[in-house]
Amino acid sequence: MKTKITEMLGIEHPIIQGGMHYVGFAELAAAVSNAGGLGIITGLTQKTPADLANEIARCKDMTDKPFGVNVTFLPIVNAPDYPAIIKAIIDGGVSVVETAGNNPSQVLPYLQDAGIKVIHKCTSVRHALKAQSIGCDAASIDGFECGGHPGEDDVPNMILLLRAADELEIPFVSSGGQADGRSLVASLAMGAEGMNMGTRFIATQEAPIHENVKQAIVNATELDTRLVMRPLRNTERVLNNAATENLLAKEKRLGEKLTFEDIVDEVAGVYPRIMLDGEIDAGVWSCGMVAGLINDIPTVQELIDRIMDEANTLIEKRLSGMLSLTSIRI
Ligand SMILES: Cc1cc2nc3c(=O)[nH]c(=O)nc-3n(C[C@H](O)[C@H](O)[C@H](O)COP(=O)(O)O)c2cc1C
């Protein structure tokens, strides 16, 4: 399938694996790229820029296809060493960067001068327009359904994608709630040039994380996520578990007085314990409503092949079949 995104990124299928903390390691990124999509290493999961350079090199050993790095700009005082992270990405010969969080205007010229395409992930049309105005190559439109940080506007993708299509000139992909060939065809119909998936890629053989996490996603339904940290205006969609219930009880009890220090046990530094050690109740962890559509743990190749087969069949048989039926009736 050819879209503006496959052409821009030099990939076979319009499917991107979004950056995911403690999931987006070289093994998963390489598997997605080898299967014809765009795999993404999560930059901030690597403890130092030197570790990131090493992860990029490992990925290059596992694939000769294009892959990307996610750089999340956090609104915190002790920021990571972003200039060194950007240097590791440029020196590593990465071809795509997915940015998220604050807008990437400060690093954009360095990345683009090195020939790197920049996709900014946004949860609102106004942020996507800002990304377009500063020169980002594409946007990833992350709806309210998404795993991770959906922003504070609560607009689901049925509306958000169409609003993006009406306003944006740069190409965009759908993100949040995407699972299968139906998701891809719907995204394309709504004006997107492809789709980005997070939660779906966690439940794959190659995701180098603990089986307990994959199984928790398979077991979850679309009713099993919760929004946490809304009082801090740092809303995150997470899987419901003991830590989530604890955190929500604190939010209820403390109301507007809640501070980050109150919830540090549930959120700080918990990802390695959850993702690597499989202690799935050790803290809150991002998960999308799309968990309700995930019932197996295929290889990445099987997943992407299945999505593309389903999308092609939908377009060729179901949709064009409807058109020919109409013309027969006329
Ligand atoms: C476990 C997990 C960790 C994530 N970590 C990050 C991250 O570090 N940076 C980021 O930009 N997005 C992160 N995301 C968001 C994903 O890249 C993607 O936008 C989102 O998962 C899309 O929604 P979906 O889960 O419904 O597919 C994370 C998502 C999950 C599920």
C-alpha cells in the first residue's frame, strides 16, 4: 500500500509503532521495521545518550530497514540531556524521529538538517497546527482512547481525525485505539495516511518484556483502563490494577491539594519492575482502551501481515462491493 507516509518514510506498510517507555527496545523496533512498518526505539528509556547510541547500533544490527527514535519532551526541571540525545540520533544514522510532549522547535533544525523526518505526536488540532507551523514533516494524532497521555481535551478519534483532516496540510497518522485492518481502513477513510499503534504492539512475541504484561493486555477489556493524574493536568490512561485504585483513592481524598509527591509510590520508577520483572501491580502503567480488541500474542510479522490482508480485503471486497451493488441498483 502506498500513502504519503509510506513514501515519506520509505516503508512498505503505513503502520508505525509508537515510542513506549520500557517496551520500545531495539528488538521490537527492528521486528516492526523488518515486517515493513516503522519501528521506534524509546529514547528516554535509555539511561544515557551513550546507551541510546548503543541501542540504535543494536537495532541497526537487526534491520537494514528505516526505523525511528521517540524523543519525549517532559515538562520537568531536571530535563534529560536533550542535545546529547539528539546528537546520538543524528550520529546513529536514524531516519525518523517521533517527538511528543512539548513542541520540538529547538531541535527541529538539527534533525532536519541531518535529513531526519520529524513526526510530532499531538492530542489536539491546535498542537498539530503548531507542529505544522514550525515545520514538522508529519503529525501523529493521538485520540482520547490512546494508551499513555491523551492530553486534557478528551476528544476521541472519530472527531479528532476528521478535525485534523479539515485543518492540516502536512500528512498525519491516526494514533490511539488502532488495532487491526478495520482500524487502518477507517483511518485512511478519515484522512490519515497511516496508523500508529502502541498497546497492540506490546502483546507481540518480539516485545522484549515480561509475559505477565502481555497476558494482562489480552485479559483486559475496553472497560479496564482508567485516567489518572488529571488533577495534576498530566492525565494518563493506564490499566486498572491495585496501584491504579490506590492512586485514584488518593486523588479523591486529596482533591485539588494532590501533589506529585503524594503519588510517587504509584508512578515513580515503576516501569522496569512492571515491564521487565512482570510485577504488573507494582505501579500504574499506560494501556489503551484498544486492549478490548487484543486477544492474542502474535509475532510482529503475523500481526502486520494480518492487518494488511484485512485492510486490502476490506477495500477490495467489502467497500468496492458496496459501490458495485449501488451501481447495479441504479
Ligand atoms: C506502555 C506504554 C508506554 C508509552 N510510553 C510513551 C513514551 O514514552 N513516549 C510517548 O511519546 N508515548 C508513549 N506511549 C504512547 C504510544 O506511543 C502511543 O501514542 C499510544 O500507545 C497509542 O495508543 P494505543 O495504545 O491505543 O495504540 C506509551 C504507550 C504505552 C501503552
